[in-house]
Amino acid sequence: MSRVNQVTPEKASGKVKDFYEAIQKKMGRIPNIFLNMGNSPAVLEGYLSLSDAVGHTSLSPQLREQIALAVGQANHCNYCLSAHTTIAKGAGIADNDIIKARQGQSHDPKIQSILKFVKHVVETRGNINNHDVSNLKAAGVTDHELVEIILVIAINMFTNYFNHITDPKVDFPEAPAIK
């Protein structure tokens, strides 16, 4: 049960109503996370703006989803794991590769390095060292990509924490449990 009152489309007004209409048009529905964010037009607008910025990075949609899955697993966010498993499947990522991403693994050496780094960033609360960055760069990650990876980590940390605190009901197919 959500810990905040959800702002339903019928009760939404102003900017929230406009944002809901855009979300409905894009996704075909308004997921519970957004009904919780609807309590603050600034939060909903901030999330949507940041999400739009993530979509304009040079990182592929598949890599962005793999990062989201690694962050969600490290933070034990069932809502985000369920949402991003569904989105990853829609982006063409195979079930086995979704599980691997959640574990911080990939068959691709560069992606493997990125996911290992992402997992380490979450586990250390961002307190990484020069060696961690050097390893990432040795795998072929550019400075441009690194700063975009940080953005993708940040937006996923926000949604993980947002969901932990507000506790929306999962309205995506449940992500399978893994060890």
C-alpha cells in the first residue's frame, strides 16, 4: 500500500494533469510511481526532465536499461526491477541478459566493466577511487560516456529511493527473484 496518497488523473490539475496526459500518451497508462510523484508538480517535472535528458545521451537504450537493472538490484527495488525488466524486454534484451545485468554482468567486455562499475558505485555510495575509473577507461569508456553513466545511475537511485519511501504497488509484471 502506498505510503502517500496517489494523485489520480481525475484529481490532477494544472501541470500534473498535463504531465499525466503526456505519460498516458507515451506509455498507454500512468504507472503508480507517477501517481505518487503527482503530489508535487516539481518532483514529477524534475523526474520527467531528467528522464528526457537520459534519453538524449549517447548511451544505447539497452545499456541504459542494463544500468537501471544493476542499480535496482543493488538497491533491492522491486518496483524498479519489475518496471525495467519490462522495459528491457521491450528494448530487445533477452531474459538471460536481463538477469546478468541485474547481477552486474554481461558477455560484452565493455558493458561488463560498466555494470561492475555501476554496482560498485551503488555499493560504495559513490565513493570510488582512481583505480575504479582507470579500469573503466581501460575498457574503452570515454569521459563523455562516464558522465552520462553517472546521470543514469543518479536517476535510478532517485527512483529506487522514491519507491522505497513511498512504496507504490508494483503495477508491472513482477521481476523474478535471483540470488
